[in-house]
Amino acid sequence: MTSTQTNDPTIREHLQAWQNLSVDQQLALFWFIYKEMGGSITPAAPGASTVSPEIAEGLFNQVKELSHEQQLQVQRDLINKVDTEISREYGSLGDTTKLLFWYRLSQGMDDGTIIPVPSDYELPSESKPLFGKIQLLEFEQQITLFRDYVSPLGAEAAGTGI
């Protein structure tokens, strides 16, 4: 099921292309986006008015305590919407908090607390054109795309968004 929050056809097209990639390609693309554009994304995620940094940090800390292989599996499970405790907790978060959680994962990948992307890893050829298109989007469109991407991930939550 594709869930988007915007009627912008460009964002919908980019989102569909992203979701059509394999799970590991989706993860790699997200990491490369944060690596290349993290400086501009950073202020948007933590500074948003509806974000709950303590909640995002708490979920991040749960993932951080796992082995690297388990950390990778959690990320795959979120994309595949597998019904796990962490996936349900993630599903209960508000969209901006979900975005902050993924930002914290990318920071953890940089500092080695979360399974890192191998230093010699290159973005798969299937992902490169989309990455280029995302880089060309206006900042607001990028943030909307990222929110629309992270929003439907995870399992159905029992409660309301935080």
C-alpha cells in the first residue's frame, strides 16, 4: 500500500520510485541522502514543532543496544512493515518524530553505534538517477518526500501518533 500525504505529482513519482527499490537499496538511498544532504535536513528534523526528540531518542537507544545484524534487521523490518515490538512503537510515532528517528540512525551509522554502511559501498545504479532527482528538489519538497517515505513504515500501532 502506498501512502502519501501530498498531492505533488513530482513527490509522488519520486516516492513510488523509492518504494520500488529493494529494501536494502531503499536503506542505502536514505543513508546517502542523509550523508549528502544532512546539513540541510538536520535543522528541519529536530527543530520541527511537533517533534518529540525524547521519544525518537528512546527508540533509537533500543536499536543501539542490539547487535549490528539485529540493527539492520530492525531497519529492514520497518520498511517491510513486519509486526515487531520496535516496529509497532515506531508506528505510533508522529511523522516528524519518525523522520528524527531515521536521522538519529544515520548519525549512529556515522559514529559506529549503528551498523555502518561499508566505506567502499557505492549507491546501486538503479538508485543513482533517483538520488540525483531528489537532490534537485526544493528543500520543502525534499522534507515532504522524506516524511511521506517514513510515515507508512513500521507496523500498525495500537494507539495514536505521538
